[in-house]
Amino acid sequence: MIRTIEQLNAVKEKSAEVVSTRVNKIDRGYKDVLVCGGTGCTSSGSAKLIKILEDEIKKNGIEEKINIVKTGCFGLCVLGPIMMVYPEGTFYSKVEAGQIPQIVESHLKNGVPVKEFLYSETVNGDEIGTLDDTSFYKKQHRVALRNCGVINPEHIEEYIARDGYQAIYKVLTSMTPDDVIQTLLDSGLRGRGGGGFPTGLKWKFAKASVNEQKYVCCNADEGDPGAFMDRSVLEGDPHAVIEAMEIAGFAIGANQGYIYVRAEYPIAVERLEIAIKQAEEEGLLGDDIFGTGFSFHIGLRLGAGAFVCGEETALMTSIEGNRGEPRPRPPFPAVKGLFEKPTILNNVETYANVCQIILNGAQWFAGMGTEKSKGTKVFALGGKIRNTGLVEVPMGTTLREVIEEIGGGIPNGKKFKAAQTGGPSGGCIPPEHLDVPIDYDNLIFIGSMMGSGGLIVMDEDNCMVDIAKFFLDFTVDESCGKCTACRIGTKRLYEILTKITEGKGTLEDLDKLEELCYYIKENALCGLGQTAPNPVLSTLRYFRDEYIAHVVDKRCPAGVCKELLTIRILPEKCKGCSLCSRKCPVNAISGKIGSPYVVDHSKCLKCGVCMANCKFNAIVMD
Amino acid sequence: MVLEKSSVPFFGTAEQKKRLMAVISEHKDEKGALMPILQKAQDIYGYLPIEVQQIIADEMDIPLEKVYGVVTFYAQFSTHPKGRYRISVCLGTACYVKGSGDIFNRLVERLGINGGEITPDGKFSLDACRCIGACGLAPVMTINDDVYGRLTVDDVDRILDKYN
Ligand SMILES: Cc1cc2nc3c(=O)[nH]c(=O)nc-3n(C[C@H](O)[C@H](O)[C@H](O)COP(=O)(O)O)c2cc1C
Ligand code: FES
């Protein structure tokens, strides 16, 4: 049990020494082997690697000298499974089971890194660099992710070693709730869940509501498909969220918290359960924390796969055990939220910044970022980009820096077409806006939004009409059905988009599409419906020529919309072998042996069997 | 109300019922207990047939309509049984732009069933999901607890053969 600051500091000192091997690269006579245990690397087999690693270490009789640490996500998911060896900080990527014996014997036992298994960017002749030297890491600045990939999230002492639970001590013993709120206001922290509402202001409203029962909630629903920042924070540093929720509880006068997590995140749920249990056992969560009389409890609630439950009022309805339908606002949750009591809801990443702001001061945080968006933002980089993974950069970094420098650009020599931010509520950003500094206001200005941080890169092979249709398919699916504008409006949008992708659209449809978009935006009940038309509006704004190509020329320039494609046999390449004609299931190809074959478009199903079988690459679909 | 009844007859064991009752009495008095109870009930039975919903409604003393309303609202709750091998293809944005739609279509073709359905022999069920958080490995699908990443359409056949 930790009841005093002396006890907390004693744990801190002891474990700080343990983590100094990896944090400060101090050689204390043994090695730390860090293996990523996040979802990405676990999916690519890291759990099995740990087992093999343990066996090999035993075989070599060096158990005493090696400390295996299962961490959260390092960020570079594309290179997983990832393994780091400290104090050197060498970086093995895409580690395979068969490589482990050699790594253990050569590196862990005899101190000679196995160069050919290291991440190639860190090897320069005889010099071996670390993760920090890669272009992926250089421009990053880690605040919310500071402990991810550094500590073992299942050991509370490692969090304590990294100043864990110092912030709640400081708050409870030397600050008033108003001080806490003022610090957050001064820091300029805005909500990372999408809206960008000032966190201090939200807490101020909730504090002002008079009620003996209030609640603190954490939104870990992470509904944007293609985003995984919040998951990584929970998997890599769960205590940071727990401690911040305690601080929020102190600030607004609440003693009960709920974390609402997506059920699709089993590892995050498990780590949270462990973290809550450990914090309770240490007395850092529960009754009378640090003997100050302040009590705070946290319950976990699992979502059940409904996107709308990320919306604040729907999330609360869901925790109450109902269909997760949103409620009209006002009353705002700060007045009447969960179980009709004053409630604050913040996003995981928002909480992950709070303890650092308390410890380092508002000025420190306000020193990063742009005028109206302070601090850093975590993005989940995905899609057509080399370094898919997690990146945290100061607000105001340009998209170009994120995509080209950190992300390593587009693979396979393809051309960048658009970056999608804000998920189903956001928009597509075209090449001409790549140099816009990323912050809340700029992204809205160019027709997208920050969202929670999903950043999907698309190249010339992606059809923007198809992408708009993809997002509408999502919202049609996820609309809760409570309001007509969203329930029926999104369905009509989807139908018009389908018509266009099938080559049956008209120019008039484009106008109808736009008109309907504005109608839905104005009339939908909650944020889901109000933002659902954004993917359509932004693609119409920046990629109108692609829409025109579909409706006027009946052509899909990216070659995605199947109905608009035709299969052609290139006469200059066709040898007349007749294979395609024999493979075609509907006898749509005919010709004479030895001379070029032709496709009968009235029969062709565009199944692609002919293309797959042609030995001369003579068949194309465009 | 028209209840969606599964075409497969319900066989619950006494053991399952005992576990369900234990879960209900453990959570019954919590605020907002219905969701956690349904989640655990689905763990026990694999799905939530109307018979199980009825037990929960009776024991919690709430109308069946309320239980049914919640069950049908959330994508994770299923009123139909799942296959022995539950295939789930990620149609999240990161996976979609990297071609997971083609993976899904290939599975539809191979298994002869649509999303949300189960093969007649009860072996495979197919679903689409939205992002399991492994976007770095896109496109991704899962079969029970195994995750398959960086897929191509050709991989699908190879992987399915493993389960035959
Ligand atoms: C349809 C919809 C889905 C949302 N999904 C999420 C989500 O998955 N995660 C999240 O943190 N916020 C989500 N939000 C925003 C929340 O309503 C809320 O503004 C946010 O959690 C507040 O926390 P913050 O101020 O720390 O950002 C969503 C909003 C809407 C309208
Ligand atoms: S989009 Fe498929 S795992 Fe995230």
C-alpha cells in the first residue's frame, strides 16, 4: 500500500533504476529486451516470439542477464513484430521465429548485434543506430505516447518510475479544484476526441453544477474505422488515463468514473483491468487516496459495436444499459449526463495529456503547437503509406511532413491523391493543401476535421467516389435510426452514389447530392448525422472532375468502379493462344488461333479470369 | 413485435443455464447491468437466442421488449449462432483502401454465404467488422482468435484450406 509521498518515491527510486537501462541507456550489466505486445505486433506473432525467446535464453544459460519486457506499441506497426535491445537501443524489425536463436546467442550472449536482422535504416556500415535515429521518429514529439513502448504496462512500478501518480499527489495536496481547472484552461488543451472543445472549460461547467453525485467518463470507443491511437495508449500506458480521471474527479467533485471501451479491443480491456486492480491494491485508486480523504472508483464498460455510442450522450445512454441512442442537447452532460447527474466525458488521448500538464505546468504545454491548438496530436497513419503506424507530432506540423518525412511517402512509386482525416465525419484533403499546418481550425477550414486522429492516405488507385460511397455505407449501417434526416437521408445519399459508381448518374444527381448533404447537416439530431455528409461534400469540392468522369464520360479514372470498366485484349501483345477464350465462363472471348482475340462486351462479366490466366499480360481492365 | 427467431433450434445445457444465473445474480443490482449481462451471456452461449433473452428478462424483471431492443441495436450481439470458425473481415477505412473489399468478396464466393450467415454444416460464419486496430497490417481478417494480416486474395484460399 502506498499512503505517503515517501512511499511513492521509494517505489519510484527502486523501479527507476530498473527502467534506466532502456530510458537512460545505462549499462547495469544486463540487457532489456523489449518486445511489442500491442495489437499490431501481437497479430503478427509477437506472443509466440516471446516464448521462443525465453526458451533460447534458458538454453544459453543467460536468464540472469536478460530481462524481457512486453511493452505497448512502438508506433511502427508495419515493421512488426518489433524487438529492441537495451542499453544499446538496437532495433530488430519483422522478427521471425527462426532468427531468435542467432540473435540470442550472438547479441544477447556475446554482445554482437545481428546486423542483417536489424531495421535496415538503422544500419550504416559499421554504425548501428537506434529507433530515435530513424526518419520515422526524428520529427515526433511524444507526450501522450511517452510511455508507450517504454514501460511494461502490466507493472504499476514502471509507471511510477516515470513520475506516475505524482500528479494526483500534487493535485490532492497542493491544489484546489479551481487551480486544476485554471491550469488546464491556461494550457490550452482541447479535446482529442474530435470536437476540440477546451477541456478546462468542460470541467469548469461540470464543477459549477451542484449535485452530490457526479461522474467522470472516458471515451475509449474509438469508432473511426482505421484509427488506433486510443487503443495504443490504453495498451501501452493505462495508468496515465486512470490517474488523469482521478484528477478530473477531484476537479469537478466526482468519486466515480467509467471507462467505455470498444469490445473489439481485448488487449486494451485486459490491460485496463490489470491496471485498475494494481492501482486499487496499491491504494492509488479507491478510498482515501494518499490519506487525503479523496476517494475515486473506476468501472469498465464494454461497448458492443455501435459507432454512434462514441457520441457523448449516446455513450451515456449505453452505459445506462439501453439502446445507445443520442439524446438532444441541452441539457448538456455537464448539467445532466450519466444517470441524469452532472458528467464529464473526455477522450483517452485528452486524459493522457493531463498528468503531464499538471507536472510540467500549463506554460510548458502551451509552448507547443499553434496559436489556437496547443500541444501534440497522435495520428494513426494508415492506407497507402510506407510507415503505417502511430505518430505524435506538435500541432502545426504540416501534412506533408507527416506523410512524406515521417510516413516515408507512398509505396510502389504511386502518386499521392488524398489524405482522409476525421473518419466518417471528416473529409479528404487534396495535394494542394499538403502544406497546411495541421490544427483544429485549419482542417475545418479546408473541409475536413481533426477527428480523433485517423489519417488514411490514398493514392491514384483509389476512386474518390467509391471512398465517399464507402463512408456512406458505413453511416447508413451505423445510423441509430432515431432521426429521419440521418436515417433516410444517408440512405438516399448512398443510393445516389451507388448510381454514379454504376455509371447511371447524371449531372443533375450531383446537384441533388449536394443539396441533400446540406439538408442532412442542418436537420440531423446528433453529430453522426450532422457530419455524415462531409466525405461527400469534400470529395465533391476537391475531386469534382472525378465525379464528372463517372457521370458524363461513364469512366472511373482510378479503375475501381467495376461497372464502368471494360476488359480489353491488347492486339499488339496477344499471341492468339486461345487460353483466355477457353477459361472464360461465359464464352465472351473469341478469335482464331495465332491472331489477336477480342472480347464481346455484351457478354463479359468482368470477372477477371482471363486476365489472371493470360501469360503475356495482354489483357487489361480500364 | 415480430421476434426474429433463429432457424436453428436452441439447445442450452443445464450447465450453461447455471452459469447464466450466476452472472445475472452477480450483476443484477449494478446500475446499467443489462449490457454486461448480455455480453457474458453471449460468451456462455455463443449467441443470444430469444430463449436466453427471455431468461434474462424474467430474472431482471424487465420486459422482453427492452432486452430484445438492446440486443438488436448493437452489432456485437448476435441472435444467430456462429460457425465453429468465425471469419471476420475488417472493412475499416485502412483495410478498405488496401483492398479488403476484394478479400470479403472472395470469401463470399468460396463459402457460398453472405456476410452475417453461416455455412449449412455450421463450420464457417462470415462477418464484416470495422477496424480491429491492426491497421498497420491492413488488409486484415480474423478467424476465431487468429489474426491474418497483409492479405492478398490468393491468401484467402490458402488460409481456408488450413481449416478444412
Ligand atoms: C458519431 C460520433 C462518434 C464519436 N466517436 C467518438 C469516439 O470514438 N471517440 C471519442 O473520443 N470521441 C468521439 N466522439 C466525440 C464525443 O462525442 C465527445 O465529443 C468526446 O469524446 C469528448 O471528449 P474530448 O473533449 O476529450 O474530445 C464522437 C462524436 C460523434 C458525433
Ligand atoms: S482498418 Fe482494418 S484493422 Fe483498422
